[in-house]
Amino acid sequence: MGTNLFVGSLSWGVNDAMLQEAFEKAGTVVSAKVISDRMSGRSKGFGFVEMATPEEAQAAIDMWHEQELDGRKIIVNEARPKED
């Protein structure tokens, strides 16, 4: 099982494919999803990337945390489990 990363402060223009392409520079991406508003379909400004291994996840954090993607500095850290 891979390691899930939370990616915040995304610009409105970032889509799933852009997110996946960016994070593939750090390792194997299992999945990449920008979260959208159900009503408008517009990005909520954050997403999740699943990396294949914990080592690749750490490499992605080291590579992308507080770096620019599509004109905005993004925040990358390990995703916490969803609370009830």
C-alpha cells in the first residue's frame, strides 16, 4: 500500500494530470486527485497524491513542499486519516 500526501494551496488551474505529472518527478504516483466542489465543479484548492512507497512520498515532500506549482507555493505533507 502506498503513502497518501495532502497537497494544499493549489491554484485553480491545476488538474489531476498536472498534479500527477509534477509528482512523478519524485517517484511512482499511484493516484493523483484534485478535490472539486460538487456543485460548481471548481477546484477546492487542494488534493491528494498517493506515492508507491514511503521513501518516494518523503522525496515528494522534500521536492515540492513550499515550492511553486502553476504560479502558487504549495503545501505538501503526509495526509492524516479522515476523522469521524
